[in-house]
Amino acid sequence: MIDPDEARREADDILSDAAYAEPTRSLLDRAVDWLFDRLGDAFDAIPGGGPGTGIAWVFVVALVALAAYFLLRALRAPRIAAPDEDDGLRYGTETSRDATVWMAEASRLAAAGEHRGALRCRHQALVAVLVTEAVVADVAGRTAGEYASAAGSAMPTQADRLRSVTDDFDGAWYGGRSVGADDYRSFSDACALVETAATTVPA
């Protein structure tokens, strides 16, 4: 039986890696915010009249043009980019970890009401089981969708469930979707069904 404190320490050590950092706002988004802040300052600073008024308005017009340019760029950019090897959760080399460690951490987080983090760890436990049962190969840089596709090919009867589980994971972790106790419970039950099926797949 795994020691809960040891499981928590190991999971915390893994999750403290920069690869597990939540997606941050892009540089473009921060630049747009800065420009609009400066624009507000410029409007506040415009005097009621006098020689400084013309210069102030030139400055305001220039800021408006820059703000419009960056705003158009921001609107054209996809809001949720497809995660790459260094974005969000990293798969591959981490999946060989003992699934019981991830399960223990998922249970701890769920008990503490941190259901989004629990869902993340529960999904990692699922991937670890799929690797351990040789349903999928442990490949560095593989995404959740790639693991689901590979596992679905090996277990056709679970393909739809794997896609659903992966969609739920992506929506919660990368899409910022809120996760409640019932959401986590349903997700964990679906993972358990896939894991049970994985133990019956011929080697």
C-alpha cells in the first residue's frame, strides 16, 4: 500500500516542474492592456486648451492607431492554442510513473475540493495505466489526443469513451472549464472503465 505522504511529495515534485505551469496570457495580450492603460492616461492628461493641446491630441491619435493594430492582431489570434511539448501538461517521459501515485494525489485533491487539479492527476493516472498495460507506447511529447487516438486503435470499443475523456480533460485544463465534484466523479468513473478494458487487451 502506498504511503499517502510519500505519494503527495512525489506528485508535488513532479507537478512543480515548469512543464505543469498553467497557460499564461500572451505577450500580445499584455501589450494590448498596456496600450489601453496609456491611452486612458493620455485622455486624462489633455488640457482644456493652450499650446499643449495639439501635441496631446497627436499623442492620443498615435496611441489609438497602435491600440487598433494590436487589437486586430489579438482578435485574429486563436484564443486557445494547441499545446505543444512545453505547454501545460507534459506527457511521454512522465507517464511511466506509477499510476498509484497519480491516483493518490487525485484522491487527495478531490477530498480538498480541488477538482480541476484532481481531474488532471486522474487523467495522468489513466495514461500511466495505458502505458503500463502496453496499450500505448511511452513517447516523449505525445499529447493527450495522440494517446487517446493510439489507445482507441488498440481498444476500438473504448474509442468514443477515450475521446470524451480527452475532451473533458482538455476543456478543464487548457480551456479553463470549471470542474465540480460530480464532474470529477463522472470523469474518474469513465477513466476506470477504460483502465479495466486496458487490462484485457492482448499483449
